[in-house]
Amino acid sequence: MTHHAVPEGHRRSARRMRKALTAAELRFWNTVRAHRLMGLGFRRQVPIAGYIVDFACPEHKLVVEIDGPSHTFDQKIERDKVRDLTLANLGWTVLRFTNEDVLNKLDDLCIHILRVIGVRRFE
């Protein structure tokens, strides 16, 4: 994920999106920022493969997407599937959570993330 491979437009969009997090994204970010989740390094609004993902842990090639109500529409669901497949083909694991899950079950989501990346304490 080198900066030179990212088009300037994507970089600008990612910067803008980092300043406008939803309540769920902000809650998740405050939980994982600065290596607070078992020392994992997460970045927010990261350009990858022409997409801007909500959160990425590059060390484990993990993407966390926090989906709002618009992700329940058929057209958006199909776009998300294509996006997830593209990222998976590049070796990324994509986890999707709803805003409600982040706001109401954040501890459970964090444990799930740790299990997915294989943190021994949670296997």
C-alpha cells in the first residue's frame, strides 16, 4: 500500500472521509486507534485497489467495513460483493458489520476480529 500507487483523487477522498466519520465508525476507531486492540495497527479510510475501505489492518491484510442503512439496497449489496471479491483476490479478508452492531456489540466484534486474524488468546 504505497502512496505513489494511489491516485491523488482517491487520496483526497480518503482525507475528506476521515474527517466525516459516522458515529459507529468513530466508536470503532476510538477502540482500535493507536494499537489499542491487542497492539494491532489499524488505519481508517484507506485507499486499496481503487476503493476506499473504512478500516484496514495492513499487517494482517484485514479490512473492516461498517455498513449503514444504504448497504441494504440490492444495488449496493451487489457492489459490495464485487468490492469484497476484488479485495479477497488481492489477499485481503473483509469483515462487514452494521452500524447497530458496532454501537451495541463492539466487544463481541473485537473478539471476532481477533479470532479471524488468529490472535492466540482468542482461538
